Amino acid sequence: MRLTVVGCSGSLPGPESAASCYLVEAAGVRLVLDLGNGALGALQNHISLGDPDAVLLSHLHPDHCLDLCGLYVARRYGPGDARTRLPVWGPPGTADRIANAYGLPVDPGMAEEFDFRPYPDAGFEVGPFRIRAAPVVHPGPAFGLRVEHAGRVLVYSGDTAPCASLVGLARGADVLVCEAGFPDGMDNPPGLHMTGTEAGEHAQAAGVRSLIVTHVPPWGDPASARTHAARAFDGPVELARSGLVVDI
């Protein structure tokens, strides 16, 4: 698998990165994990708008899903031959949430362009990928995602507070892309995000091979988040940045 960080800024786009978006490719199939605000423009540096084979949304906050509205415009009005409906996996209510964001009636909403599908309890397949979604702790339904191909495993935390379900989902993964939206050493509110230390602790508990720290907001300190994560995790720790490419 190849992972490309399209956008990694936490909570909103920053001056150097769009909000959350990750491109995963293998055997000619392309998955887009999250499509936050600002990400659609950056995505076009890597693939064309007609290239994604599926979009997987971790949850329905704007910094993880809102640029699906722009992709709707491209698929409905852009040049090219008629396309099949693009599968969009996400939490319950995804179709209504995105229709409301664009100001469309929920029926039909964007159903002519996208094939909205809720995450099943069991795993599912998209092309050569085996995918499993697990609930994590964040306001509204939110999921971490485990993507497997040819014996390799990528896990994406989405947005989450510390939780055992992420440890279970990430068990033995080659790469864990884990959020660190809160700074260490502060009295952070519960049930929202993790710190760099907590990201490292989850990676250590899950026994992953490597950790990529992401989702630091524009007012945060990414280097500090990485430093704290590395103190809690024995393996290599990298900081997400727009344009980072990792072969897994």
C-alpha cells in the first residue's frame, strides 16, 4: 500500500495544510480516507477528481467530510463521461448530513452521484482492500479505520479521545496514523481528542511498527506532539505533513 497525506491540519485548514484527508493506493485502486475542508484542492495534486474508487469518512465534522460537497459538484457538472455512483462509506446519517451542508433536499440529496453506505459491524472489501471500522470516542458517531492489503496494515484513528477500541483496532498494524489534537500538560476537556503522549501510549499498547502523529491544529505545536509521542512509544515516530508519502 501507499499512503499519501493530503491534509493533516486539525479542526480546520491551516496555512500549510488542508484539513484531514489521506489517500491510500494499491493495485490501481484508490481510497480517500476523510475529505475535510480544503482537502479537495490538495487532492488534485495527486489524483484527478474522477479517480477515487471509494471515500471513507471517519465522522461528520466539517474538517473530515465537508469537501465531499465539492466532489459532488465535480461529479455532477464536471466534464467526462457518465460515471457510476461513487461509494461513500460513513456513519449513519452521512447522506442527510452532506445534503444539508450543500442546501439540498435530503431526497434525493446526492444519491445520484454517491452510493452512501453505513459501516457494517463486520469487515468489508473495496477492491483489494479489507477494511474494518470500529467506534471511537468523539462527539457524534465516529470511527477508526483499519485497512489491510497483501499482509500489510494501516490504521487511521480519525478523531478520538483515549479508548480501548483504538488499541484493539490497531493491534499489530504496520502504521498507525493517530491524532494528537490536544497539547500535553494542559487541562484538556474529556471525550474529544488525544495528546501526543496518549497517541504514543496507544501505539505502544497496540504493538504497532510505526506511528504517524497527525491532526495538530494550526495553533498547536506539531514538533512538541511528536516529541511527547516518541517518549511513550518505542518505535519510529513521524509527523504528518501535507504531501508525505509512505510505502507500507
